[in-house]
Amino acid sequence: MSLSTVPAFPLALPVLPCSSPFPLLSFLGLLVALATLAGCASPAPTHKGEAQAAPMASGEVAQSDVNRMATLGMRDNIESLLRLADKLYRRNPAEWRKTSTISRDAALAQLRVAVDTRTPWPELQGKRDIAALSLALGPDFKGDRVAAFIYASADMVVTAHGGKTTYYLTDSLDAQYIYNAARNIEIAVWMLSNRRNAAGQPLLLADEITERERNLSFEREFGKIIGRLDLLSSVLTEKYRRAVITYVQNLLGGTFLQFLPVR
């Protein structure tokens, strides 16, 4: 979070009265205060990266602020899920070998195409959204569990957004469905951590806390997805409330905020 830019102050310094017992100290104190304010106005540090703006697209003229927020949130959620797929494949290499005998990158590329085009994932037997998620996290699932889990999660999130990944003024989003999607991700993460397969092993190796290592990167990435979904749900709910308040304000303004005659 960047600090607000401090407004520029006049550089003219007050003339110190000759009767002041410490004119030099007062003058130096004022210089220190101005230097401190100038430091607050300096740009935020960027040594850990910079905020990135998406390139301008012609379709943005048909998007409201909420439409744009939902579109960017969907883009970031899909990227988070694919990032999780890469991390899960690294910890569970036997899974990607069920999909591709070439390489992990090839398996990831195949998964990305399926997610982007919403092409049904064969091992999910034609199931979609929460039904696919339940199958992918079933103890008896024999296919590539990483790909099935990530594809089903992405399909569930897209379904909650009305089956679209880009939104315009003519589109409507249901806050409750998006809220439910956030809870579904939480449930899926719990299952991933607590369920065991037929051999008594975790469904997938993810976060790890040992005496030598503390790896919670999976939890952080899932947390980002949940946070984006919850924020969008709250904004959608607020959107309609604010519309009512704005209508009332305009109605009252039309009654009481009248110009007065001047002649």
C-alpha cells in the first residue's frame, strides 16, 4: 500500500524574530521537518516488484468498474490455479506422468489449454464444477489427480461467474454464487490436507511443516484465490446497496439542493 502523496508546501521560510533566544535551532528544526515531509512524498520502493497495469483493450469501454474488477480477478485466479498445478506436479511427479510421458511442462501446457478453452477433462468422465471436484478428490480416483483437481476447481470458479471469464455491462454476476465458490475452495483445500487414498497416504503432497522446513506456499496461493472471490462477492453486494443510496441522495438533492434566485 503506497502512501498518499504529501501536498507540496510553500518553500518560503518564515522570518525568525530577532528576539528569539534560539533562532538557528528553530530554523534547523524547520528544515528537518520539511525534509521529513519530502521523504514521505517520495515514491514507494520497488525492489520487490512493481504494480502492473493490464494493457488497454477496446472492450473496456463496455465494462463498468465492477466488470473490470471481476475480469482481472478471474484472470488472476486462473493463473493462481495453474501456478498451484506446477507446484503440485513438482511435489507429486508421478501425477504428471499419467498425463504426459514427455515432461512436466508438457503436462502443464495441456492442462492450460483445457482450462482456457473449457475443454472437458477426459478423466473426469464428463462431470463439471462441483461434481468434477468431488470426483477429483475421491480416494479411489486413479487418474492424474493434480490436473483433475485444478481443472475442476477452475471450472467451478468460472461456473460461479456465469460461465464467463470476461464481463461487460450486459452481464450480471451473482454475489452468493461467488461467495459459495470461495467456500468450495476452502473445502477442497481441507480435503486435500486431510483425506487419504486407499493406501492411507495423502491425496497429494502440498504444504509441509517439519523441524527442517516450513513450506506453506500452497496455503498462501489458495488464500489469494479465496480472498479475491470474497472481495468480489462483497463488492457485488455493496454495488446494489450503493445504487439504492445514490438514488435516494439524488431524490433528496433534487428537492433540497435548489439554486436560489439572485435578482
